[in-house]
Amino acid sequence: MKEVHGMKEIVSTVSSKGQVTIPAEVRKHLNIREGDKLSFVIEDAGVVRVKAPRYRDVSSLRGAAGTLGLKEKPLNWEEMLDIAREDHLRESTDTE
């Protein structure tokens, strides 16, 4: 592990099957467990972000934006777009 400017770099090796073991520190940071899905977002600048989707799919968002009693803060537009992108990525990779 290498730490530079407050960022950590953790290296993992790709197997012959294209599989990577996600280091325990990364799993803990992303709060992911066995069976969870990850999304890989490739940005225009070439940066790849790994995200652990908070919702399985759009249907699981029912009620997430809140109710009239608003006990929790509703999702903002950017959070809803992120969820939609995650669903789109998952659907496109599930059909391959």
C-alpha cells in the first residue's frame, strides 16, 4: 500500500480469468459484502471510479425520496442520476 497526499493506493493482481480480489480495506471502505454488485464508471479524462450501488435497481427506490413526514433527507437529483447510471451499467453488463 502506498499513501500520497492523503490518498491510498492499494494494488491487487488480476487472475487469468480476469478476476481481482478486492482488498479487505477497500471492502470495508465501500461497505461491500459477498454477492454485492460494483459499478465501474469510466470518465472522459480516463479516470475509473469504482462504486458500490446503494440500491439494487430503480424499483428499490420506492419511498427513498421521502414522504410528507420526511424523517430522512430525500435524494437529490445527482444521487438519483447516480442510481439510474448504476442500473444502466448493471443491465448492460448482465446481458453480456
